[in-house]
Amino acid sequence: MATLVSHTTRELDIRHLWHGSLQHHGLEKNPPLEVVQAEGCYVYDSEGRRYLDAMAGLWCVNVGYGRREIVSAVADQMSRLPYYPLTQSHPPAAQLAAQLAELLPAGLQRVFFLNSGSEAVETALKMARQYARRAYPGQNRYKIIARHRAYHGFTMGALSATGQVSRKRAFEPLVPGFLHVAPPDHYRCAFCQKEPGCTLTCADEFERVIRLEGPDTVAALILEPTIGGGGVFHAPEGYLERVRQICDRHGVLLILDEVITGFGRTGKLFAFEHAGICPDILVLAKGITSGYLPLAATVSTDAIFDAFRSDTDDSAKFAQLSTFGGHPCSCAAGSANLEILTRERLWENAERVGAHLADRLCALASPRIGEVRGRGLLVGLEIIADSNRTPMPERQVVGLQRAIREAGVLVGRNSDTVPGFGNVLTIAPPLTLKKEEADAIVAAVGKSLQPQ
Ligand SMILES: Cc1ncc(COP(=O)(O)O)c(C=O)c1O
């Protein structure tokens, strides 16, 4: 106890905590921001400085900080039933599953709860493999096709689907059976540079690989409708529709990872709504509770769920359980969060204020901003070194990020993804953001880009 009282929490952190994706060498001189309080779109550090949190924590505090409704729902649940596993049942999980089902298309109604996006992706991959074996007896459909630059999580399966070499290299070899195709990258497109417009060749790449590998070996495709942490690459017009058709043609499942894009971030409740398609499996996390408590969900169609039912073969069931997945308090937080999100129709604010934010960022007309990629409140700024679109070196982009923080705004960066391309600043604030707050983000970015 003596150690605890005689040291600041910052010192205790440096001594004892092991942070993910952070180089601890030199951390004493440059410690991480110690956040102690938050309200609305703002967080406060231990020295009382206020920052506009333009990353909503880690792309997740969609309804903003300080929502008492969520706090009361969790406190109430905590005193009523603090824990029970979903090997049996409890009301908060059933209620939240039904709430989600109501927000989702009629075909997508079956909810499996987990604790994190990584686990939910892992679960989707396992469901897809087992489903393929049940739906196509005699075939060996186990391969999963994903995209370079995408992120799907830190567990071995989700990491195998991830297309970011910097996050994978130290842990290889990963899980066999994962393949990757090029992402849609309008700014540096290798396919359409000589074309008058987008030809969707990047979508057709999925089909090319399915044909080369043999459709009877492929279980599923997995993609984020917008690649988030990898550098904010939105699906071009017609892309998801094309991918859906390819999946249908070859009996391959379409898994959409909406861990970032779900719950209003792109200006629709779910990003697949922009394309008018429906996935076979949908992965949700982050905004499901707006980060107030850990929770994630893997949602499947009834057709997939039904393939796991059998009155003769018990091994047909999905043999996976999770101690904390669907925790009653997390589900209570999720229900209260969804009530706020739908009552305030926050995806509409995301669309409106997001469009304003993207316009204002474009109006900065900085030669250092190669492209502003905005959809709703999910924005990427491609930072370049020259007019040949050379990515600005990471060290300098980190400097920009720091300067923006000095100006009181927290933005993100696509760090540890692909060497040489860590040059995208990311903006994903709470969906409650006001236009004046969007202007404050733009002012901080603009200031950081001015020549010193
Ligand atoms: C698209 C996507 N999928 C999966 C994950 C993994 O989620 P978690 O960090 O909750 O495990 C993330 C995390 O940022 C993500 O952005």
C-alpha cells in the first residue's frame, strides 16, 4: 500500500502497466495522456486540460461521454443481477438481442454475444467454417478472403484476416487458409489509374481469387464496409453490391465487420445500408455500448443459424461458450445506449455534421492534405509530402498529431499498419458533435499544417 500512496498514478503506470502498441522505451519522458474525466465530446487529463476527443476514445463513444441513463441502467442491473452466464439465460441479453433484431433487416435476426470486436470476428470466422461444412458436405470450404490494409482484431484468427503486415509479422505463422486482395484505394488505385473512373476491378479481385482457389474451398469473404484503422478507405459506389453478387454466385458467405462503421458512424445506422445489401454475418462491437462497458455481437441470418440445428446430431451445434460474453450489465448498457442512439437519430447528425467537417477540411486547401475521405463522422486525411502523392514520413505525421493535440484536439493515425503508409490522420468523434466543434477540429488541423 505504501507504494500506492507515495506515487502518482502516472508513475505507477510507467512502473507496472504494459500498454498495447506502445514502445515503452522512453515513455518516462513522454508518458501517455492520463485521462481522468469526460463529458460530451470532451475528455480531461490529470492536469485539468480539456481536449476535444475527435476519436471517440477508440472509435466507440458514439453517444458521447457522461450519459446518466446508461450509468443508471448499469447500476440497476448490477444490484439486480451482477452476473450470469449465457449457458442459461437472463433478460438483459434477450432484450438487447431483440432490440438489435428490430434495427436489422428481417433476415438478420440471430445474435451471439461476445466481449470484444476481435472475439466477434473470431466467432464469425468459426461460424462460417462450420456452416460451410454443414451446408456443403463433401466439399472442403475453409478459406477466408480478406483485404490488405484491413483490421479485424488481435486474436490469431482475426489477425490472420487482418491485412496489415506490421501488426502480424511478430506473431507469424498465423492461421492457415487466409488470403488477401487489394482494398479500394481511390487515391492510389493500381487498377483504375488510366481509366476515366472506377471500374470496380478491386471488387472483381475477390471473384478472380475465388475462381483460382476453387469456389469449393472458400467459406467466406470478410470486409469492413469502410476500412477504418487501416487508413479510412470507403467502399466506392457499387462495390458492396458487386461483392454481394460474387458471394451469391459462388455460395460464399459475406461477413461484414461493422465494428467501427456500425451504430451510426457513417451516416446510416449500419454502413451496409448505403449499398442496400445484407451480409450473411454481421460483426458488431464498439458503438454497441458506446464503450461504456465491453460488449460485441456476431449476428447471423436465420439460414445460417438453422444449419446448426439438428435433432439427430448434437455435434451440429456451435460449440463455443464465453464466460463474460453477453454480460448482463454490458447488455443493460447496450440497451440504454441504443435507446439514446435511436431516440436522437444520431446517424443523421453524423451525416450532417460529417459533411460540414469534410467540407471545411477540404477548404483548408493545404498542399499537405492529399485527400479528405469522409463519410458521416468517419474521416481520413491522407497526408502527403509533395505533389507526387508521396506519403509524408510517419515521424512527421506523428509530429502533426502532437501539434493538433497541443491545440486541444485528439485525432488518430493509422499506425502500425503497412510500412511507409502510416500517413493517414483519422477523425471519428462522438456522433453528437456540433458544427462549432467540427470547426474546432478543423482549426486545430489547419494550425498544425501551417509552416513553422
Ligand atoms: C474493424 C475492426 N474490427 C475488429 C476490431 C477489434 O475489436 P477489439 O479491439 O474490440 O477487439 C477493431 C478494433 O479497432 C476494428 O476496428
